[in-house]
Amino acid sequence: MKITDFSFHDAQILDVIEFPENQNLEYKILFAENWEENIFKEKKLTFFNITFYCIDEIPFANIPTILQ
């Protein structure tokens, strides 16, 4: 599947783990499984063979949420 097949709107980022030995990046997110009943399930989103990513840190008070 392609990442464009999914909508990550309102997914909450619970954790991010970097695996430098194999250049992987793993996100643990709460992902909407059923919008009508507001059901979210914990999922892992893994990016393989990452060559570059950027972290822009800003102060926040709650769990980061993907809004786009």
C-alpha cells in the first residue's frame, strides 16, 4: 500500500523511535479506525531506508496530533 492511501488526519503521535543501524523510523500513532463511532486504534507506521528527516521542536502541552 502507498502512504497516500491513508488519511492521518487527527492521528495522535504517541512515540517516535529511530533505528540508525538500518535507517528506519517508527511512529506509534493512534489512528482513526471508525470515524462515525470515534474509534481509534494504536498502530505502527514505519519508514524504511530513511536518508533525511527534520525535527522541528516547539513547546506543546498535549499529545501531538496530525492535522493535515
